[in-house]
Amino acid sequence: MKICLVSGTNRPGSQTRRVAKLYQSHFEALGHHVDFLDLVELPEELFRPEAYEKKPAGFSRFSQAVLGSKGLVIVSPEYNGSFPGVLKMFIDMLPFPESFEKRPVAFVGLAAGQWGALRPVEQLQAVFGYRNAHIFPERIFLPRVDSLLDQDGKITHPVISGLIQSQIRNFCDFAARL
């Protein structure tokens, strides 16, 4: 199955990217193809006003990855009680309505604070629900993410590691059934 995995920030060297890479390795270990989208790689032209009318050529690989996927996984940090503006821009620039219409979507939130991006994930669920995506109900929240990852980007907490693996397996079943 083809999964599109979005690292939901353009902050260089982010923990979000490390967590998304961890997810990628788990999906690939189960035999799934992953299109990894790192928002740090979005073309600068996307942020110009004229991009609303005509998308820059460099954005094509991003939209094609979403459109060609059987399921979408969004990994989002918490920035000021919400998800990053660049993630909203990415969502807004994708083709409407086909990008999310009836597409299975799972969410992973991470934060330096104690709630693990609960608010941003709930906000993202509202956005994707509005766009008629099939929201996978099993969400992962990674609080105090700096203390959860070792130098190799692996989760050090066995319970959280198990929850991540369960979410991935169950999301694959969910997406395959739709």
C-alpha cells in the first residue's frame, strides 16, 4: 500500500522530521511504500500570492504524492497552541476536493510540553473532517518529545513505542478496508 507521510513543519532539524522518519521505517518494515513529504522542501514560489492561481512546478511532486496515496499520515508539532502555518499553507494549496475527499488520514502530534500537541491534532481533525477525509480515530500524542527520542531517533518509552506500532498496523487495516 502507498502511504503519504507528511512532516508538518519547515523548521530545519526538527523533532517532527525525526518522528516522521521513525514512522516511515515502521511502514516500510511492514512492506508499504512511503512517499515522505518534508515541508522544508516546499518550493519558495508556493508562498507568493500568484501561487493560488497557478501552482509552481516544484509543488507537483507534493500534490501527486497525496493524490496517489491510499492513506495519509500527518505528523505535526505544536506551535503556539496550534499547528504550523506552513502545514496550513500546504493543505490549502492541494487540489480541492480530491486531495482529501474520502482519503484515510491519521495524526501524530508532538510537543515539548505535557499534552503532546493535543490541540493541533484536534484542529487538524476539524480541517480534514471539513474536507471529507476519513479520520482514523487512533491518534498518537508525544509529550516532552525531547525526552522520548534517543540519538538514533528511536522512541525510548516502551509503552509509547507499542502504541505507535499499533497505530501504524491499525491504520493500514483501516485504509485497506476503505
